[in-house]
Amino acid sequence: MARGDVEKTEKITVNLGLVDLGQIDLLVQEGFYTNRADFIRTAVRAQLATRATAVDQTVARKTLVLGTQHLSRSDLEELRTAGRTVDVRVLGLATIAEDVPPELALATIASVEVLGAFRASAAVKTALGPRIV
């Protein structure tokens, strides 16, 4: 996996029953999947595909950014100059540049709602803590 691909994934832990795990291992052994993770990714994608309409409707209703949203220091400085704030609402990955000071984030980010992953410096996450849904 290339470095860019690693940054677009999150590791999760899944507890499975022994029979389910055994069936997965059998399918891997028979060559249907390269490994357990391949099976789980395929199963998750298939399940998400069955609910794609519901996801699309919810994204539209909640006005979420679908995919990635990155806020740079200059983005936030422009907002501050204009006297505006932003609500960060993302289904996917939201990032705030490492060079953004907590004071700038507090002055320009009204709220954060991320379904997926939120990456920012520890100081910015701490400062925005009460605004993170």
C-alpha cells in the first residue's frame, strides 16, 4: 500500500464469533479473498452499497462534505479577516493544517462534525473540544 493510501484509511478492531471467523478463513484458504482484511473490506463495501441511497439522502440533508475537507492556515485567516466562521461537517476525512494555532481555530471554526476521521494538532483538538459534535 502506498503512503497516500495509508493516510486515507483508519484501523478498526472487529470482534467476530469463532464460527464466522472460521468461515472467513476457509474462504481465504480457498482463494476467494487474499486475507481476512480483504474479506472484511469487501463485506463492508457491499453493505454500504445496499444503503447508498440512505447515505446520499443523509449527506444532503445534513449538508455534509462527502470525501475530504482540508482547512489551511490561509483559509482560516481569510475567514477571520472577513469576520466569518465555518461549520466543519464532513463524512470522510477533515484536516486542519498543523501550522494553525488554537486561537485561529477558535476564532474561525464554529463547530466540527466528522463522520470518519478528524486530523488536527493536539492543541487545536483540545481548543475545539467543546465544539466537536
